[in-house]
Amino acid sequence: MPAPHPLPPELDGRVFTRAEALGLGLTARMLEGKRIVSIHPGVYRYRSTPLTYELAVAAALHVLPPDAALSHTSSLRWRGLAMRAELPIHFSTNSRVHIEREGLVVHRRRGLLRSTLLRGVPVLGPDRTFVDCATILSTRELVQVGDWLVAQKQTDLLDLRAYVMQSHIDGVVRARDAASMVREGAESVRESALRWDLIRRGLPEPELNTDILDELGRFLARGDLVYREWKVLVEYDGWQHERDALQRQRDHLRREALEAAGWRVIVVTVADMREPSAIAARVRQALMQRGYRP
């Protein structure tokens, strides 16, 4: 049995069109063979090339209108924050062309879309992405998104709030509610969710990621969610069992120093996050023991 015709190395590790393949010597029969996989009509990859999220986006752009841009949670993922599964991939366009492709959701927009290139791919802006995500995500998740976008300096808090107040697109009502709760200084989406859970259950809003000093002004610790008036510190512990012995020792000494200075430390783990009401009850009890009255 003769050896198969070698595949052009120029097409390895990426997606390519039928025209590119034929131009490099592949035949129509080879495109239908076992060594090549069709992603969309006229768009292919070698079977040996894994279909990553980046390649799935590149493949989609070959079959979408020229003005199509990543939007919704797909724009968010491309920016660095994954809040939903990779598929389907969301694109928005002003084109009137009706497109149905497996693994894609194409949103036709009336208002003019403004996209920018990010790592070679057109994406809608962060403020527009925030509002678009409001049609998919909960308000709690949107607060996480807004905190993250501000922390990553992809938008400014005032700009985000101004955008949602001036917009009249789908999702803007939920986006306005969430934007009022977005804060500067959040350092993780888990902390943002924890803050949301506490406030929505009637607890006062804590300071975010701020320094804690003793009575002589000496630095004790940098806290996640700080109730300074009542000397209660709530910390999200996402390390689980990853700490080494030295780091665990430092954590113990840090906590001892805080407690010696009169602080109550409440540690919240990943497992705790499954029961937000239980967390709020713990924090409420600690605050009331320190004089807080709802």
C-alpha cells in the first residue's frame, strides 16, 4: 500500500480554508480524508492539531461577516475571565446575514458596534461586554465581572457606571444594578462573590484589601474584607492544601498577631462558598458580639 501524500507543514497547528489547502497542493479528496477534520464548511484543521479555544475562534471568523466581533461571555473569556463554558462562542455583528453554525451564537445588532483588536481578534469593548453579559449571567456574577474588569484596568469604575446609565440595550437593567455594587480594590472574583453574599444578606459593606494596623500604627496584615469598626476580618482562603510548611507557619503567626490585637478572623473556604447563608450567619454573629446592631 503506497504511503499517503505528505501534508503541507504550513497548515500544521492552525485552521485553514479550502482555498489555502488547494493552493498548497491538497486535493478535494484529501480534504475528505481521515487526516483532515472539517470545522465549518470550507474551514479545516489537521486531525493531529488540537482544537483549542483560540483555533475555534479563528475558525469561526472564516465563516462570519467581516464586522463580527467576540461578545458576551466569549469576549470576557478572551479578555482573561472565564465565567461560562467555552462553547457556544458568542459573536455580534451588524450584518443582516443569518448564520447558523454548530458551537456558535451570532447576535445581530442594530446599533453600530465598535470593536478593537485584542491578540489579533476583534472583540467588543469591556463596558459593552459587561452589559451583554447581563443577558447571560446573574447579578452576583456581574459584580464579579465588573470588579475584575476594573481591577485589570480594562475599564474605569466611573466609565463603567456612566456607560450602563447611558445605554438602552438588552441586559442594561441588570447591568445597572450590578454596576452600583462594583468596587475598586477587589483582588479576586471569589472575594467579590463573598462580598456580594454578605451585603445581600443585610450585612454592612466591608473595606476591601486594606492594611490593618495595631494601636501603635504598626502593620499587622493586609485583609480581604475588613470590618474595621468592629475589628472583624473575613478572608477567603483559596489555597486549600497547597501551602508549604513555611507558608502555613507564617499564616498561623499572622492570625495570632491579629487575634492578639483584638481582631476576630473568619476564614471562608471553597467548600463554605456553597452555603452563603451559613457564611453570613457566622459573620453576623461575630459582628454582633463586637457591638454591631442591624
